[in-house]
Amino acid sequence: MAIPLWTRAVADPVFRDALIDDPLRALADVGDVTASPEQVTQLEDLDLEGRRELVMGVCREIHMKGGQARFGSLGPDGRLGGPPPDLP
């Protein structure tokens, strides 16, 4: 069973770095990742810094959404779930 591109990029830092450096080679080397033609074109059309920004941005967003699902939204101090409640 093939793993979706972004799932692999989030879960595998070696693949993520390879995807940033050379998307086509990274996809060819792993073989078990599915990516749409549009995803591949988007990555290939970006320069190295653009790819790094896109890939790391997707990873950050996925990690943030997972944290928010587990712990609640960001509090006013920027922490997931906000500051601990005041104890009496």
C-alpha cells in the first residue's frame, strides 16, 4: 500500500530532506509514496528555498493541527491549551 506524499514527508525526516533537495529523486528512491502530478509539478517548479518553505510549512501545519486536536487551541500565551489554570 502506498503512503501519501505529505504523510511520508511529516513522518520521515530523511525523506523530507530528500524531497526538498530533489523531489523526483526522492520519490523514485522510496517507491512506496503516492503523489499527484500536480504535487510533483508544484515541487519541481519551486527553487530550493521555495520547496523548503512549502514542505516545512505543510509539516508545521500538520503538527499544529494534531496538537490542537489533542490539547485544544492555542492559548493567549501561544501554548497549546493555554497556560495552566491558576491553582487556589
